[in-house]
Amino acid sequence: MKKFLTILFISVGIFGFSTTTKAQKIGYISADEVIQLMPEAATVQKELDQYQQSLYQNAQDKQAALNDAIAKFVKDSSTLSPSMKEVRRNDLQKQSQDLAGENQRIQDEFAQKRQELSAPIQKKLQDAIEAVAKENGYTYIMPKEALIVMPPANDIGPLVIKKLGLKQPSAATTPAKP
């Protein structure tokens, strides 16, 4: 009797799950591939390159100023009083410490600028992905890069590209399938 009840509960559980579970449609997309097709992405990249160059130029200017100050200190040190030498030495050490943190500051400012400039592109892409998913009945959209095996029919990239009004990449630029 106990075996019968166990089998009955298992059967009801399996039957119950199979009738209440709705089929879920899962798609995937390579967001990077779509972003590369967006004209505003090229504009953002150009702005970021210019911004990064200006940050590095500013750091190089600070380094040159420090080198000049050190050379002047070495040249003038024989004529300076001990207290004046100490003041200038402390000033040079402070400038050197400030310059040591410059690389991290550049990276932080660049990352912040990248986030600021790419946020509208990412929002536009996210909105298009959500619209395509809703229109085509997808329950989940996964990043292509996180998947190992994926059926080509579930790639929503072409649908999103069309939704955004972008030009589909030609077959020559698409990697060959094995």
C-alpha cells in the first residue's frame, strides 16, 4: 500500500508539472555585434579615443613639469639654504606622489566617461531587445557569449538589427559555419 501511494504521488507530481508548465522560448543575442553596427557607436569610440588622448597628454605635461622642477632643484640646490631645500624637497615629493596616482585617476575617469557615453546606446539596444522578445514570444534572452551550444533559429540578433533599422552584415563579414 505504501508503494502504491508513493507511485501515485510521484505520478500526480509529474503529471501536474507537465500540464502547468508553459513552454518557455529562449533566445540569444550578441549585443557587441549589434552595437558595432550602430553608427552612434563609432561616434562614441571616436570621442573616447580623443578623451583618452587628452588625459594622457595631461599626465605627460605633469610629468614634464615635475622633471623640470627636479632639474631646477638639482641646479639650484647649492645656492639654497637647508630649510629652503627641505621645503622644495617636500614639494617635489608631493608632486611625485600626485603623479603616481595619475594612472589610476586616468583609468577611473575614462571608465566613467565610457559609461556616460555608452549608456544611451545600451538603453536603445535594451529597448529593442525587449520589444523583439515581446513581439516574438521569447521568455528569456541570453547573451550569446555565455552559451556553448545554441540553435541558429533562436538568434534574435537579425530581428534586433532590423528593429533598429540597421544594415544587416553581409555574409562575407560573418564567420563561416563549420
